[in-house]
Amino acid sequence: MRIKLEAGWFSYIESGDAGEVVLLLHALGRSAADWQPVIDRLGAAYRVLALDMRGHGDSCRPGVYSFEVMRDDVLEFVDALGLDRFHLIGHSMGATTSILFAERWPDRLDRLVLEDTPPPSGRESIPPPPDQPEEPVAFDWPLIGSIVDQLNHPDPSWWTDLDRITAPTLIIAGGKDSFIDQAELAETARLIPNADLVTIEAGHHIHTGKPDEFTSAVMTFLTE
């Protein structure tokens, strides 16, 4: 499906027609289709929406990229669909975007799920990407430089504003095989007022590596 927002056309997947809405935000370089194992499982109980974020999938490639503009895209998307409140699930880049959304508009979320992602801390320096990819990629290459710059120089408020998140929050950690600092995930759970942390030993890509365990944890959380 497609919808026209300020930046251009955005593509998204929609499944199920049950009352409560679950919105899924994907990782850097992925697309809404990356969530298909979860969509198939959640669709029987929820109205599930998975958005191709700007520069990804079949969505627009406006050339302007940051976590903040992606956060604002989410607000414009849910407003355009007339969604007042919803559940938000994000992975990696999508989880950082979800954190910023939850800090800025806490009253819009019923529940928040973060997959193996704390706010960027800047503790590790990521080398800048080359001007051009070595081989074709399925996303807009310039977004890499913008996101890497923010990962290396994050806004400190992304951490200090965690206490503004009011939605019950589930952080699903990937465990010892993940490249994400698991101690930072624990710190994120401590700083969000109503957050739980569970670990599924699957590395960073939990929802594709162990979709049954991931979805079971999410479903249990959403129905508590």
C-alpha cells in the first residue's frame, strides 16, 4: 500500500483488521518486508502496519535523512491514517526512531517494544562510509553517511529524555551473539520508568532468527 506524506510517497504493508494497531519500524538497509515473519503471526490478533522508512523499500528517497526526520515521518504517517494511539515496535534504526517518538509524543503510545537497541551512545567510532557503495544496494546510499554521523555524535537528550517515556516498554536483547552492548540495553531499561528486559539468544536480528520466540514475547507483553 502507498500513502502520500510531505516528503513524498511512502509504502507500507498492512495485515489483519482487529482493533488494536501495531506499527513496525525496520532496521537500516532493510524494509517493511523484513518483518514478514512477525506480520504473519501478529496479524491474526492485531491490525499490523509495517512502514518502509524514507530511503528504504518502495518509499521516497528525498535525500534528507536523520533519526529526527524519520521520527516525524512516523507522526505524519499515523496522523494520516487517523491513528490516535498504537503499539510501536522498532528494530535497530527503527528502534532508535521509536525511542525518539516515545520521548517526544509519549501520549500516542500504548506500548513500546525495542529490539536489541539502546539509544546511540557514541562510545564506539564507526568509520565513515565510502561515497558510493561497492555494489548495488536496495536503499538510498546517502542515508548511510547521515545515520553514521548521528551514531558517532548522538544527541545527549536521547538518553536524558528516556524518563519521558510513559508507555510500558519491553526491551528484547539479543544476548551474547549480538554486537550491541548488552549493558547499555540494561541501562536503557533502568532509565525508562516502566520497562522490562528479556533476552532471546539470537544475536541482533531476533525477529528473523527466532520469530516464534520473539513474537511470543511480544504477544505476552501486549496482552498483559
